[in-house]
Amino acid sequence: MKQGLNTYIWRSKMYRLLIIFLVLALATMACGINIDLPGTQLETGPLQTDEIIIPAPDDPEQAVDLSLEFGAGELTLNGGAGDNLLEGEASYNVPDFKPEVDTDFPSVGVTQGDLSIEGIPNFEDDVENEWNLLLGETPVSLEIDAGAYRGNYELGGLSLLNLDITDGASEVDLEFSSPNLVEMNNFSYATGASDVTLRGLANANFEDMTFRSGAGNYELNFSGELVRDANVNIESGISTIQIIIPDGVSAVLDFEGGLTNIDAGEGWVEEGDTYTHAGDGPTITINVTMGAGSLELN
């Protein structure tokens, strides 16, 4: 696990170095001025592990607004908290990464502690920050706000009323391996330059889904049990997007964009900017807007 986090931190450092290089290059070409960028050195200490336990509300039918705010590191979220709303552990070796819990039902928040950074943070290879959390079956509107991190989400069999994920440069693997126990109103995902895989999306049982992204590689797999019509809106910059619709599932996709290569696989019928996938039962209606890149339909 530590090796995976170190690899991810190294990649994040490369992104930051590239941005710094571009800023310096532009400044030099514009006026020949040398710029000193301030930085913050993160001081590490002994590895600490905090236990997080948040009991479910007394009323099992009470819906909860749960927010998770996470910076750099690795966040893993699964079901299995039993009678608790949320439980798990947070391990870190930067004291300012200590998580803070705020419980004021129906709102609950878990936040990666206060870290005052001036300038650009210097993440060394020995920085560790990892949350391993479990959700219970309490009806929840879940909001995740993360930075440059690695996310592992298994959300099948939960009771998610809404799901809102916002992150920066990230590597995320999210799956609904079994049906959501309640109807989800809205699933929103906004990300920067990332590598994101979403699987079992039909099991999420959402009415509306919005996916917004910057440059990156993205897979949206609508496998699972589709029990009602679903609307999906995808907006992306220069990226590679793969959309997977299982055999026998009805889908209609409308495309709007510029220099995008579209590869429609077996089962898709093209008519202008509209692509149809024949099937029975409910229909997935997808609107895709891309600036440039590659769109693969399977």
C-alpha cells in the first residue's frame, strides 16, 4: 500500500513540476524576470492511526448528509459498517493530516485536518495519508471533495440518495457491484486531469448523472441491473472516454463537439451525431460534449 501511495505522490510531483516549468517559461518569455516561488515543507512524524466511529442516527429512516473532505493520499470506501453510519481508520504521519469529525445530525462531516500551506507544498516520498472507511445502510446523500489522491470505492448494496464527487488530479476506481438499495436522485462527478474508472453504473439506480472532466482517461461502464430510465450528461475537454453498454440494454447517445474520433463498436447504429444501442426495458439517454479527443462506444 505504501509503495502505491509513493508512486502516486511521485506522479503528483511531476504534474506540479510541469506546471511550475510552464509558468516560469511564460514569465521568462514575457519579460525576462526571474521568479522565486515560495514553498512549504511538510514535516513528517511517527505514523499515527485514528479510529473513526460515527453511530447511525436513532431513527433508522432518517437520511443523513455525509461529507468527506480529503487531500492527498489514498481513500478507500466500502460498505459494511453494520449499525454505524461510518467507521474505519485514518493513518497519517503528518500531524496536520489528523482527521476532524463534525456531527450535527442530519449533517455529518469528516475532514482532513487544517494544514496551512504557503506556496507550493513539498511532498516527500515518506509522506503517508490513508483512510479506510466503511459505510452503513443508513440513507445517505454522500459528498466527497478530494484533491490529488487515489480513490477506491465499492458502493454496492448501500442506500445512497445522492452522490457528489469532486476531485483534482486523481486515480479513481469506483464500482457498484450490487444494486443501490434506494433510488438515487443525482450522481455528479467532476474531476481534473485524471484516470477514472466507473463500473456497475446501472446498479447505482440514479435518475440523472453528470460527469465533467478535464484531460485524462475515463471509463463509464453501465453494467448492472437497469430498473428505470436514466439520463447522463458528459462534458469533457481533451480526453479519451470509453462508454460501455451491456448487450440487450437500450441506449441513445447524442454527440456534440469538435475534433473527436468516435469509434462505435458492435451493437451501435450511427445516424449523424446520434448513436443508438438496441435493447429492451428502460433506456439510458446520454449526451456527450467533447472539445477533442477520442470517444469509444462498446
